[in-house]
Amino acid sequence: MKPIPTLETERLTLRAFRLDDAAAVQRLAGDRLIADTTLSIPHPYEDGMAQEWIAQQQPDFDQCKGVTFAVTRKADGALVGAIGLVGMAAGHKAELGYWIGRPFWNQGFCTEASEAVLRYAFTDLGLMRVHCAHFSRNPASGRVMRKLGMQHEGTRRWHLRKWDQFEDSELYGILKNEWKRGAKSHSMRLIRYQAAYREPMLALHRSAIEGFTLGMSQQEDEADLVAVEDVYLRSRGEFLLGFVSERLVAMGGFKRLSDGVAELRRMRIARDLQGQGYGTLMLRELEWRAFQSGIRTLCLDTARRRPLTLEFYRKHGYQETGRSFYGAVETVQFSKTLDERGCERKCLGPTQSV
Ligand SMILES: CC(C)(COP(=O)(O)OP(=O)(O)OC[C@H]1O[C@@H](n2cnc3c(N)ncnc32)[C@H](O)[C@@H]1OP(=O)(O)O)[C@@H](O)C(=O)NCCC(=O)NCCS
């Protein structure tokens, strides 16, 4: 018998469940909201169920069926939730599933724990693919999957049945090579623009345009950036900032031009972090948010003399539509039609076995 390993993250320890976790499992997983968006967590969660579930985990691990971890907070040892891999096919694939207790939601715990489990899946277990799914009505889980760099692989309509309702299911997956390429960038935290970050945001913008003769004053160039709320946010657009630890490393937004059309603007990634997946993560999130808000065409202008940037947009499905100028800088214009497939959406989830 090989014991279930322990994985460490910045704030969490992922370890094997113990029978003395049962009371906390029953309290947290017994919340109807946890059962509501998972497939086989029972409700009501009766006495003895947690013990039975925990007792099955080591045998499942021994038989290579899967692995389940208790997610615990390092600061005080509190049980935060559960995460694991089920339906494991050795050397091939497994399904990721998780739940986090309601008092601990929206603090990044699920994402942090999932990152550790993906690393374990691809490095220690040698898997090639990790997939997962969530009810379409569970956007928080979808957000977690997108933050992990997973790709939306489809929607299965009425594929699941919960509380006697038919439910649509969103499918997600990530391959080992995609994870490897983007692993670092997945630690980036994206937030909507806040005025408190104006100065670092302007500094990031200025460092990105260093070396260009713009043919306009700094004030003219930065007019939209000193009025992000008006130009982007209040006009049904979006503007996001990306952080790694406390450092602002990415920015970008879209400005609505008409109901279905928006312009992607001010995509900037810190110079030392370019080419590592941060731009892809930012672009995917902006495209998804644009699609969700009814935008079907995204266009943009980018400097012609930057071949890597041009290649980046081509790779993401943008078509060249023309040439123009931004002040004195010659630009290439791109456009992309958004569709549901192209705009990665949500994830899905676990069963009682996770
Ligand atoms: C889904 C779940 C695991 C997420 O756990 P978590 O620790 O809160 O996740 P994180 O904090 O890492 O990330 C949640 C993200 O969803 C976002 N989010 C939360 N509610 C949302 C909503 N209604 N719509 C869109 N996004 C939402 C959060 O803002 C956060 O994104 P951000 O970091 O960009 O701000 C947790 O809600 C849960 O256990 N739900 C019940 C069980 C379940 O659904 N399990 C998954 C089944 S597929």
C-alpha cells in the first residue's frame, strides 16, 4: 500500500483524509449549495456517510482508480474542501473534481489546490490529459477551469439530471503539453481595473511602448488610460489587470464600439514575462467576457514592427483586415469573429468520490 501523498501550496496543504475529518466533511459538504452543483454528493448528508467515503479513498488509490485530497489551510489546519482525480486511466487521463466549503469561497483556494493537483497529475502520475465538467449554471467552477488554462471542449445539452431537472454540462480539458507551456502563467490573478492601480498600470504601459516614436504627447496617448472607468467600464466594455504575487504584470481591455463589436486595446505583458502564456490567458478571458456581454466581433490595431505580437494574434484566430497609423506608428488591423467554441467557458465537477 502506497500512502496518498501530501502536496503543498503557498496557503494550503493537500493531504489524505483521516477519519477524524468526518465531522468537518459532513458540516461543509452537507450544505445544500455544495450538493446542488455536484453530481453525487448526497443531501441530506447523513451520519456515517463521510466515514464511508473517507474509508474508500485509500483502496481507490491502491487500485489506481483515482486520488482524493483533503484541502486544508496551512494557517490553522482547517478543512477547506476536497479535491481529486477520478476515472483514472494510467498513463493517459483522469477527471478533476472538487468542492470548497462555503465559508471559504472566492478566496482562490480551489484554483490554488487545482494547480497543485494538475502538477501532480502531469509530473508524478505521468498523465497526458486532465478533463472536467460543470453544470452550465455554475459559473464559479467555470472560472476556476479557465484560470487553470483549461480549454472548453463542448457543451452537452441535458446530459445530466439533478434534483429531477435536466442540466447542460460544460466540458473542459487540458493536455500535458498545454499545461507545461502555460504552467507559470496560470498563477496570474486577474481583476477588473481599480483606480488604486492606475500608476503601476501606466508604468506597465509606458515600459511596453518604450522605443516607439508615437508622434503624439504622452497625455494624448494616455487619455483613455487615465479615464478607464469612463472609456471602458461604464460603456459596457472591460479592463483587466493581471497580477503575479503582488506585481502587476498584465493589462488589457475592450472598448465597445457598437452592440456587437468591440475594440481590444492596451494589451500589455511585462517584458520579462512575454512568451510564457500570460497574454493568452488575458486574451482568452477578455474574449470570453466580450462574448458573454453580446460582442461577436473583436478588432484591434497593433504596431506593424512587432512580428511576435502579430504572430500572437494570428495564432489566436485574428485575421488581418488592413493597415493604419496610431500617431506616427504604422499599425496592422486585425479582427476576429467570436463564437462559443472559441471563447472558453466554464468547468464542471465532481462526484461524491471527490
Ligand atoms: C466552484 C467552487 C469549487 C469554487 O471554489 P473557490 O475556492 O471559491 O474558487 P476560486 O476562489 O479559486 O475561484 C472562483 C472564481 O469564480 C468567480 N466567481 C464566483 N462566483 C461567480 C459567479 N456567480 N459568476 C462568475 N464567476 C464567479 C470568482 O470571482 C473567482 O474568480 P476570480 O478569481 O477571477 O475572481 C466552489 O464554489 C464550490 O465548491 N461550489 C460548490 C461545489 C461545486 O460546484 N464544485 C464544482 C463542481 S464542477
